[in-house]
Amino acid sequence: MTMDRRTFINSLAVSAGTAFLPETEAIAPTFPISCNQYSWITFYAREGKDWGANLDASLKDFASTGLKAYEPAFTDASEVGKLLPVLKKYQLVMPSVYVNSSLHKAEEATKSIESVLAIADALKPADTKIIVTNPNPLQWGGSENKNDGELAEQAKNLDKLGAELKKRGMTLAYHTHDVELRAAAREFHHMLLATDPKNVSLCLDVHWVYRGSGNSQIALFDIVKLYGKRIVELHLRQSKDGIWQEAFSDGDIDYRRLVTTLKGLNVTPHLVLEQCLEKTSPKTMDAVEAHKKDLVYSREIFKDWL
């Protein structure tokens, strides 16, 4: 029996839609709104400061906004122990973290998986539940795409990492920037279609998917339709006329529609603010003021989940 294109696409939506991890769906709503460190890095850099150079001072600023949860990025397990006492001092929790990985070459992947698992083990005192990873491209800022062999190797290793994290009571969430959306989004789709939903969930970085598909809400909501049941975390950012704004607000992406769509799927992901700056962003407020505004707006948009 042959399958026409429409039937094939529908079958993808159905198979992706049945893949959500019920245990993550249950715990995500208990998390407060979080914020990734990268947005703070960009605000501090604009002011000529180095985020994290003085962890105590940086997280004092962070906590002054009213934020209660922090999503840092780790490259080594030793970094975890330095952060934990400062989080405790400012009564911040760490439901999720972002980790680096390189998974498209077998030898590199072995070392990378060992590193991520060491970070996961160091995170036990923090009761972290979600590990977000964006596998490295061939070259950051480069134009070359991974070949089929590299994509197959990466998917195999992503699934292996997710299976190991699951044994530790953690969920692996696959994250992308814009590079994974190139070449018919072959890297993005293969990472989800070639991995077991029980091992690999999705951290939907809403704006990178929007920008990576040519500033297309059609593409963004098609991806939500295909993989919405695998979304365990959202990275939240907004632009106006394609330019990242200082504060999370109404703009190019219809976040109210996103909330309605995810509610229809009975999906309540962990919410992580990542309202970053780029060269053309407005310059009207500092990091603390901007993140206070982020919280006010996000609490309005996501009020049914909080």
C-alpha cells in the first residue's frame, strides 16, 4: 500500500503527538518561571561587565528581580559546586541547566557524554530535573552542514545520553539555534525522529525556530503540531520587526496562540526566560529593570500554568 504526502505528514503528527513523557508533564508546572544566564550575559556585556565574574554580585542582581529559578550553562562538573552555595544564599532553585555537547563524531561523543553525566551527578543536591543540550555544529557561525553519517551518529549519541540521564531521574531536552533549521531542517527533524521519545524530549527555543525558518510563525506552529507532545521546556524571547527587544512583550511571535496550542495538547512545559540583546536591540533599560518586566509579562501570558 502506498502512502500519499498528506497521509504521511499526518502520521508524523500523530506519532510525535503520542510521545510526551508523562512524568515530566506532571512535574513541570511545579517549577517557578526560570531565566537562563545567557540573557544576563548580553545585558552585562553591553554595560562592560562580565556576568559571573563575581557570582555573588551577579546572583544578587538576579534575585533582586523577583526571579526564583536560574538556568545556568555548565561545561564542567567542577562549576556546579561553585554555584550551589550562592544559589542557596539567594534562595534560588535550579530545575534545569544547559550543557554543552559534541555528539556527531564517535570519539568526541564518548568524552562529551561522560562530561554531561558527571555534571548530572554533581547536580544531585540541587534536584535538577531537566538537562538541556544543543549539540555543537561543525563550526559556530559557519555555513557547513553535517552530513548524513554525522547526523546518524549524533542522533544515536543523543539517545544514549538521554537514556543514561533517565536512569538518574532526569530528562534530556534537545535544543536548537538556527543552524539546525537549514537544509530542510534535516538536522532538527532527524534528532527527533531518530531518537526514542522516552529518552529525548524537546526544549523549544521559540525564537530560534522562528528566526531559523526565515521569521515564520507558520514553520514554528507546524513544529509545535509535529512535536508538541515532546516539549518539556520553552525558551522565551521576543522580537519586533525581527529585532530582539530588551523585555519580553507582545511582538512578532504570538505567544498567546502558543499557550492555547500547548494547552490543547495538555502540555505544560517549564518556562525559561531568555530575552537576550543583539547589536540592534533598543537601549532603554538595565538588566534588572528588563527582567522585572519579563516577569510581569510572562506571569500574565502563562497565568493558567502558574
